[in-house]
Amino acid sequence: MQVLIRRHKLHPSSTDPQQKLFSMSKYLSFFLLLVVAAATDAFATEKPKWWSPDYKSKTHWGFFCEASSTNETEALALARANCAVKMCQLFGVEIDSQNSVKETLKDVNVESTVVERCPKVRVVGRSEKRKSVNCDEEDSCLAFVEQLYPIEEYEKEHKRLNSPKIVKEFERTIVIRENDQVFKDPKECKIELQKFSMIRGERVSEATLRIAALEEAQKKCISLDYRDVPLQNELHSYISKSVQTRDISAATMIAKVMMNEASIEKKLLALLSFEKDRLAAEPKIQPLKNWIAKNFDYLTFRYSYIPESQEYALSNGVKSKTNPYLDELANCQKQRELLLKWPKGLASDLPVCVAKLNAKDGNDCYNFSILMLRASYVSCVCRAGKAENVQACSQVLSQFLDDSCPSEVNDSCMKGFIQYSTERLKLNKI
């Protein structure tokens, strides 16, 4: 048995019993506030880079323990005692942690007592791999230690003690067993997601690398203990880091496809599907650019008027008596066609250029994107339908389009959108 005691002097007592009782209550409350503040400061202190959750490997148990005190020696001793507590818990040993208040005519003391009860356990082979102690100017020290306990020695002692039960709450922090399920070590999952988060760009080569990284992550990120909130937060941070480096359109579409997926496994599946759709869209990009080039004058406003013949020279070689861009605003037909032709997974900008009216003057160029196209189309529908408030109408239709066609616009969801916009919003039919 090992007993560790910490004493805290609170306040001189008064000789008046009533005043003494008031003082004791007041300073005990103050003491509790100090404990909360100390705990908050300790939590906010940055842990060493080598710090990790407790784990079990093929050769040993790994325990990471911390403690705080008013001096370096006592903080380190308490941290080591906390590791001893964990080793006791492996064998089902009860640990006592007690606070007591003692009052004399001179002062009030609080004693924090940790009692380790391992009288029958023989811990052999315990070693300390790393330690770190940080002290601030207010005599507050925080100690961290990593201690190892060989599996071979544990199994010998476990057998000697006739297989006692491990404390279940503690076992869940290392290797969780529920029924016959064993949760895996998340280390390899973290490595694969870190690799994924470092891939940049929207080209085919980057999409190929992302697919390979996500397929590996899928294998490594199954059967983890996702009740571990810090673990979930860390894995989500790698995904978020990747999304933040993408084009705005790509980041927005990725957020949409992952929006309804709660677990890491399902988010990875959604990401993998998105990247595979990007590769599948590659052969469709050039035909799409060719179609946009032929209909460029309907989709963008540019100068193509010929005063001599009072006609508009279109990019496909045809001449028109009316402005094609204004004609499009009346029925939104070309924008609707483009939405239906836009490949699933193509979330990056698509630059298209056509020769100006006088070819010697260069080209008219425009960057098309799925986000721009969706927004432009719903705005066109609201104007063509003569909505009283175009901005409010666009917000409603954009939400409906996102809900009914989250990843791509096809014939089925487009029919639903047209029906909704003509009947529900009572717009003129388009």
C-alpha cells in the first residue's frame, strides 16, 4: 500500500464559533473555486508532443499519466502514482481517493489522499520511457510520464492471481471489448488520413491520389472506438484540412455529399464516391466545353452586335436578329440544358473561350462552375416567372434544388424542380 497526502492551509479560524463556521464555509467555497481554476489551467496546458491515449500493443501496455502540484518533485511523484493506479486497475484493484477537512483553533487544512491498494499484486518489469515537468511562476507544476508494463509480465501475474476481472471502465480506455468485438488501434487510420489531407489540386492525377489514400483509410478506419470524442475530432480535422484546400465549388459540393453522414466510415465512403465521380467525369469535359462554346452567347453577355446588318454574330457561326442572352433570360432553356449536361463529380471551374467579333481582338473567356450555374439558373427562373421578390424567390428555389438534386441535376429531379417552381411559387410556366 502506498499513501500520498497533499495538505492545503485555508484560513486562520476565529475564536467565535459562529464566525468560525462562516469563515470555514466561505473559504471552503473559495477552495473549490481554486480547484476548478487549477483544473482548467491544467487542461489548457499544452501536453508534450509524445503524449498519447493509453494503449495496448503486442509487447506491452502503455500508460500516459499526469498530475499537478506546488513543486516539481511532488508533481512527478503524483503522476507516477497515477500510473500505478492504472496498473492496479488492470487486476481489478479498488482505488480510494479522498478529501478531508481538519480544523484547529489556528487554521483549516484540506487533505487530499490517494490510497493504492495492491497488496496481492506483484508488478514486475514496469519501466518509465519518458517524463516531462513544467512549472510556472506561481509555484504550480504539471508533470507528465509515460510508463510501460510488459504484456508477458502482466499475463504471468494475471494467471497467478487466478484471472481477476479488469475494471471495465478502465479497460474501455485501452482495448474495448463488447461481446466479441475488439476495437482497433487508430494509429494507422490517422496516418492514412494525414496523407489524404496533404494532397492538393483538382486535376486527374490528384483525384487518383485521393482515391488511393481514401481506399487505404477505409481499411484502417473501421472498428475504431468512435465514442472517443477526441479521436473523432482529430480524424474530422484531417478531412476538414483537405476540404479547405479545394476549389470553392469542390469544397461546397463535398460538404453537401457529407452533410447527412454522421460516422467517419460513411464520410470516407462519400468522399471516395465523390472522387470516383470526378474521374468518371473526365471524358465528358471536352464535349461539354464544345457545347458551351457553341452556346456561349446565350450563357454570357458579350459584345457581338454587327451594326451594318443589325444582327448578332453568334459563336457557332449563326447570326441572330435578337440578342441571344436576352432571349435566354426569358425561358432559361440553355442554362437548364447545361445543368443537365454537367457531369456528376465535376466541381472545379471550367474555363471556356470563344473568338471575339473581330478575331484579331482575341477571345472572350468565362469560367463556368456548378455553383455559378445553379445560382444563375434559379435566378433566371424567378425573373422569367416574374416573381415579386427575385432575391427571396432565388433563396427558396436554391434550397429546393440543393435538397432534391444534391450531387447532380438529372431529368427526374429537374422535373420535380420545374413543378415546384411553377405550382408552389405560382410563377408563370417556363
